[in-house]
Amino acid sequence: MKNIFNYKSHILLFLCGATFGYLYYYFIGCSSGTCPISSNPYISIGYGGVLGVLSLDSLKYIKSKISQKK
């Protein structure tokens, strides 16, 4: 049970990214169905969630590199 709290920020950012993915589908999405990401809400939600988690990991990586230089 302790491990789930270590990933609390990952879960939160996945949910935020998934929300933005759905909003992208809803407001900007492709109505013709030819756009592979924005024509399907499930794919938009998945991509948004993954990008949310990756943004956290990349920020942690950049922060660690900056702290190593000091």
C-alpha cells in the first residue's frame, strides 16, 4: 500500500493529461475521422495521460541535472 503513495504525482498528472486530452478531442478534434489521435476520444485521453506523466519525468530529470552541476 505504501508504493501507491509514491506514484501519487504520476497518477495526478496522468488524470490531468487525460482531461486535457479529452478537451482537445472535444474542442479541436477531427470530425472527418482521418486524424488518428484527435478523431477518437479514447486515443486522445491515452495520449494526454502519457504526455502528462512524461512531462513530470522530464522535469525531474532536468532538475536532477541542474542540481548535479551546482
